[in-house]
Amino acid sequence: MGAFEVKYLLTQRMQMMTEPKYNFPERTPLDRKPWCFFGGATEDERKRQEAYLVHLAGREGVELDIDGQVFISEDATVEGKVKIGNRSFIAGEAQVAMEVTFGEHCTLNAGAVVRGKVTIGDGVRIASGAQIIGFNHGIDDLEKPIYQQAHTRVGIEIGDDVWVGANVIVVDGIKVGPHSILAAGAIVTRDVPPWSVVGGNPARVIKDRRAVKGKGVSKTGELWSTFKSCVVDETSQVLERYLEPETGIPQDVPGEKERLRPWCDMIEIAAMSGSEVPGWKKEVLIEKISGFQDPKTGLCVFPSEQSEDGSPILPEPKGYCNYEVMSVGYALECMGTHLKYPVAAARDLRHQALHEQLLQRRWIERAWGAGAWVDEYATAMAFNARYHDGASVLPDLFGWLDLHAAPDSGMWGYHRAEDGLLMPVNGFYRLTRGSYAQWGVNLPYPERAIDTILAHTLDQRHFGQGKATACYVLDIIHPLWLCLRQVDYRRKEAEAVAAHWLERMIGKWVNGQGFSFHTKDGAEPNLQGTEMWLSIVWLCADLLGLNTDSGYRPRGVHRTEVWVNGLGKV
């Protein structure tokens, strides 16, 4: 007998002398079918299970929290901090370790592994051979071999009523939505939407379960589930198309000169799916984008639009805000920061001066531009409230708007012979986006607004074949989405509009390139069109009740979060 064998035997004897006496039996059918325990276990088997749970809870390295009745096979490996809900089961040869929480009515079948930081909801079934690994090796320190580098734990979250098939692998950092099915052998490397069936390596959405169950999601729901996964997969490739190869400067279309908006569109598209901008460090982008803001006025202007002394050349009329403030401000928020300076041009416009500016807008013949003015002013005030002077309400603005909204149309503008309802409806979108939607204030006449918007959607001058643009469609979808958050009026008709544009535009996505701003056949994809249409189809899906998961979502200018009094997000 060699020295190693002698040492091994001595170690085993020492453990036998120090560990509590416990006789482990041979495997029983319950080790493979633990769900049979409460209905089929003998009295002796029940007593033995109770004794084993006491023994397991007392073992060194085990922190066991049991809420109700559970079964844990004596042939399973359980260690670390483990919490198990009522009527949950762990079968033989399964492994549970580190920091794991099971909800109620869960089953971990034979040979399955759950290790790391993992939270599992109620009613989850995990088949044999599945591996849910909520930790990873560090790899960034190139001076050390991998085995010496510290582990990382982001964590895995699995929702209620999920079936994890045989030999599925779920990697760290993943969220699996409720009611999903992970098909056998799937390698899950990205979040799984609720109600999804996913499979393959890497796992992709195969279909939406509700389409099969007849719960109202049909072709549209399946298209949306597949499209979301496509967007997440292709974000980096799409962005690379719009980055000038040598400088990395973003361009709205390849070969175009540098402008301010493409910088912001690029950042917003990346943020939609939690991606990084290829080739750019976040700190460098923040410095670049922040440099567009004028410290004195707080307005944002591209360097080519500045005077010789560096001061911004402002659009007429001067002294309030501009669209670039929204672009830059939201792009900075996408990167976890904000405008360095308050927007003084908006902050200093209060009370009578504000009312005078509102009265000067061309509401009758140019309601679109008038609404844009309100959007820009209200957004600048929101940035000021969140990050600078703390102003929390806009009574002057909302008082004026409520008073001047038309009770018969819900708009702030009027029908024109030359373009129908285009001006008031598009103005309604811009006005409400930055004010009512962003500040969480109820619209004065949402039902009448819905009537007007739905009437506008029938105008073939703007929505006929190949005539619509991202602007035109956004300016009907967001208002319908906003109004239906307040009232439930003509919803079916609004849903039909949303389904039409979602299905139509998903078909116009160009792999690796994105969307064109225009809908006419053969139109070249561009950065602005990609950002806007991604926001539009998300709003369509949300209006249809298809967005029950995180997935990708609009960020930046077209984000949908509401700010309460400018001080908190809901």
C-alpha cells in the first residue's frame, strides 16, 4: 500500500469518527421519482426523510431553509445556502450548491445540477441532466491561469411555471420568463421571454406557447417573439455598418458626413438590448457627447453649427430649447449619466414669458412644429428637475395646455385641406411625448384624441403603399398607446392598426442593416430609421399585450418610462 492510499484511509477514518452517525440506505424508487413521496411513501420512509432533513440541516457548510413539506433524496448533493418551498422535491444524484432558492411545487430531477446564485419560481420542472450554473470563472487577468482567478456570480432567475428540458444548460446572468419551455439540449445564453418555447445552440425562440393554446396570440405574437431575438443577436452587426471604418464615427448612412444625431441614435440602439457600441468605451462616448452642450445656455449644438467663439448658433426663435438637447440628454442617460449643465434657456422661461411663447406658436397652420416646441421645453425642464434645480411640477405649462386643447378632437391644432390631420396628430405626438407622457399627467380628452388619430390613419396620402415614414407611423402609434393607458376606448381598432404596422415592418427588417426611415420598397436602411422603427414596433407589441418580458425596449428619446414629479421613475 502506497503513502497516498494510507493517507486516504486515515482521512476517511477521521471523518467517520467526527461526523454524526447516519446510515445511508440503498437507492429506492423515490430517489428517481421524488414526486411520489407524499402520496406513496411508507411510514418508515417518511420518518427516515424527517431524520435525514434534520441531519442535512446540521451538516457543516449547509444552511437549509425549508418552508413547508419537501423531499430531498439522500443520494443528492446539497450544500451552501439553500431555500426550498413547500411541496418541492430534489431527486437522487442531483446537485444543489452555493446560493439557491426554489419556490413551491418545484422538482429537480435525477442528475440535474443547480449551482451558484439561482432563484427559481413556483411550479418549475427541471429534467434530468440539466445544468443551471449561476456563476462563472474570471478570465480577465491574463497573468493568472483560469483556475486561480476569482469566480463571478451575476445570478440566474427562472420564473414561475417553467419546464427545463433534459440536458439543458443555462449560463450565468440569464432571466427565464414565466410559462416558458426550454427544449431538451438547449444552450440558453440570452434571456427567455415569457410564454416562449426555445431550443438549439444557442437557444432561439421557436414559438409563443399562447399561439398553441389559443389565448389570443397568433401569427403576430410568433413574429414578434422571433423578431426580438433577431434584434438582440444582430445589434452589434447593425451598428458596425454605420461606423466609419477608420474613425469609428457614426453615420446615418455609410459615407455621410458627421452629424450630432447619429451619435445619439447609435447609443440608444445599443442601449435597447443592453449592448455596447462596437469599438467605443463608454467613458470616451460620455466625454464626446457631453461636449456638445453649451455651458451657458445648456443647449446642445454640433461643433459645425457653432460660431467662431464657440457659442451655439441657435434655431429661431432663440432662447428655449432644441431637439439636440433631447438627443444628447437621453443618450447620456442611456450610459448612466446626464447633462452636465442645466438647460438655462428653458429654466429661465416661466409664467407670463412661457405663456407668451406658447401663444406665438403657429397652432393653426403648423401644429406639428408647435407641439415639437412643447416637447423640447418640457423635456429640458425634466432634465433640470432630475439633475439640477429640482423643479418638480410644470403648472404653468399644463394649465395652458389643458385650457387650449380642443374638446371635439383632443388636439392642439386643426384639420387642413392640403394635408388633412397630419399637422395636429403629429403635433399631438410631439407635445404629449415630452409633457403628458413623460411627466405622468392625464390627457384632457383621450377618447376624442383616439377618434382623431384613427381617422388620420385612413388618409392614403400619408399611409398609402410606400408613402408612410417612421415619423408618420410613430406619431399615430405612440398617441394610441398613450391614450389607451388612460382609457379603454376603441381598443380593438387601435390594436388592428398596431398589428398591421408590427407585421408589415418586421417584414422590412434587413438582416445586418436594420430599417429604412421610409416604407417604400428598396429604400436604403439608415441609423435614424432603425432606431425609430425599433421603438415603433415595440410600442405596437406593447399595445397588443405582447411585451410581458424585458427583451429589448425603447431607450433614449423614445423611452416609455414615466417620471413622477421629475424625481423618480415608475
